[in-house]
Amino acid sequence: MHRYFCGASMAFATRPTSAPPPEAESIRSLTRIAGILALVFGIILILIGVLTLIFIVGIIPLIFGIVDIVIYINCNEIIRLVDEGDYRRAKEKTLVWMIIGFILGGLIVGILLLVSYLRYDDLLRRVQAPTTPV
């Protein structure tokens, strides 16, 4: 249930939430999987970076690990935007983190975010389609 303001009466009413479109559920799932993988990769790379920090090469996995953790945090933000129905901002944010995912986060994370990004077009078309009165 969502609360919304009812005009001049200064009262709040509750309106039922409708089921999200199937595309939104698909995007949420793909983004959640990408976020979990980024978190796992991040933890592993940070551990490898810390263990090999004695040598100069240890700093590289440490940086990639931190980027993966940041990708995980932003995947949760994208899911929140999808839950709120702000699909356009979620799509924009997914594009940014998809590119960063491909470059610094790992190929699997980037591919999952790419598939998620491509599904926004169907979702936006469905949401913006005019409803015909019966």
C-alpha cells in the first residue's frame, strides 16, 4: 500500500499497489544477480589485494574489489528506483554502472547489467502506452 495526499482535505489515503509489469520483475532479478556477483567478486578481489599488498600488484585487485562493492551498492539503488516506478532514472543509472561493470567490475556483471538495460525499452513502452477507455 502507498500513501498519497488527498488535496485540500489535508488527509492521507491509502491506495493499493498494482502488480509491477513482468519486465520490471525481470530487471529487478537481473540487477539483483549482478549486484550479488559484484559483491562476491568485490570481497574476493579485496581479500586477494590485501593478501598480496606486499607486492605492488596487490593494489590492482584491491581497486577492482572496491569498484565491485560500489557496483553492488548501486545495483541496490537501481532496484529501489524500479520498485518506485522511476524506470527512466533506473535505466540511466543502469547504463552508467553497466559500462563501469564491463571495464572494472567483470564481464559477467557487465553482461547481466546489459541485459537488464535492454529490457527497459519494453518496460517503458508498456508503462507509457496510452490506455483506451472501455
